[in-house]
Amino acid sequence: MSWILMDIGNSRCKLMITSEDRYQVLGKRNWDNQEFAETHWLQNLSLVKQRHSDIQAILIASVASDAIKDKVKTFCQAVFAITPEFLDSRDLYASANKDLINSYDKPKALGVDRWLAMVAGFERQMATDDANQPFGVFDAGTAITLDLVDAKGRHLGGHIVPGIRLMQKSLFGDTGKIAYGAKLDFEPANSEQWLGQNSLQAVELGTYQAATGYLQACLEHLVGKYKVKKLYVCGGDGAVLMAKIMKPEELDWFDCPELVFEGLYYQHLNG
């Protein structure tokens, strides 16, 4: 039997199929949300059903409104005759030997994608000799987030900063002269450039410098002050940014693009 795992963002839905008895990738499908148009969603879900007819559960991570969740629930019921479960952040996650503890006074206020990424990182830690060591989670997507869990399983907190494309969108959308300059000369930067020679390049290269500079400073702090030795990285820009910086020798990092899916699986499995 199989489960559907869905990560629904502001603009796209990412879907993965896993087996019920253990986490493994059996299939994937991604699509643009298209404002949650019924025909579009029913077509995509129907294609999933054609390839995977043994679906027993649908687990969803989303920060969408209740109205959008109701739409998605209706789509899933229509295609699979299954009511999906929308997972939330919790005050704690109980693993076999230790608990992951949410630092927020109101646990559900912590973004569910951040929480589930920590759940997945926590399970990965529990499966190694570093079960009693602190770890970090770095997610670089629309927003860039960083979270830290200490050796006792306590979430100490984290950061949320604009992602690269969000920074670029803000500059082009809110500053008319920059946008005008980019329209006049829209030749993108090449891989050898460090300085932009038109407005488009200056924004592109500058926002990457902002993101890599932030990440570099954070890693030095995580290792120097908190003795972190493992960092789990996800998000579309995560591995790209990690490749652009000098990493502390003491730090091992892991490219985990499916981290939120893993968290969905384990939180549902362990109640």
C-alpha cells in the first residue's frame, strides 16, 4: 500500500508517493497551482491515480488558507475517495528514544515546512551515532530559513530571511529605476562575473552575495558557538548556495531535497 505526500506552496504543488511500511520514493509529480483551478487539479491527481492505484492515505503540508485547503480536500475526495490529512506543527514530536521539542509558545505558529524538515533531520540524527548531537536545518526556497536543534532535542529557534528570487522581485517591483534599467539591458550575468555591468546583473549577483554572506556567517556561528557538526539542506537554492561558500571543516552537510516529505511521513507514522 502507498501514501501520497504533498507539499503545497504559494505557486506550486510537489507530490511524492511512498510505501506505507517504509519511507521510499515510488513516484513524483509537480505542477503549478494555477489558482487551484478545479479542472487543472483533477487532471493532475487523476494522472497520479492512473500510475498508483493502491493509495491509502494523503498527507499534506501547506500554509494555505482554510478555503484553499477545503478546495484541495474536495479534489482529493473526488479522485481518490480519501479525505486528506493536513499536518500541523506540534509542541513535540516523539521519536523512539527522544523528543523533538518546539520552541514556539504557540507551536502551530511555526511554519509546518520548517517543523517537518526538523522532524526529518531529527529522525536522521536518531539513526546515526550522532543522536545526542545538535544539528541544523537550512532551507533555501522562496524564503531562506535556518533552524537549530540542540543535543537534548530542543528547538532553540531560527531565522527567516527573503530568498534570492524574493529579494530580486522586491528590488524590481518596488524600485522603479532599477526595474527600468533592467528593461533597457537584460543581458544576464555569466558564471565568471562577480560585479554586474547592468542593473539586471547587479541585482542577480548582489542578491546571491547577500544570501551566501548570510549563510557563511550562520555556519561559522553554528559551529563556533553551538558545536553543530551536521546540517541538513533543502530547498531549490540550498545546495547551490552551499557550493558557493567556504564551509567550516568541522561541519558535514547533506543535500536533502525531500526533507519535508520525510517529515510528513514520520510525523504521520509516529502519531
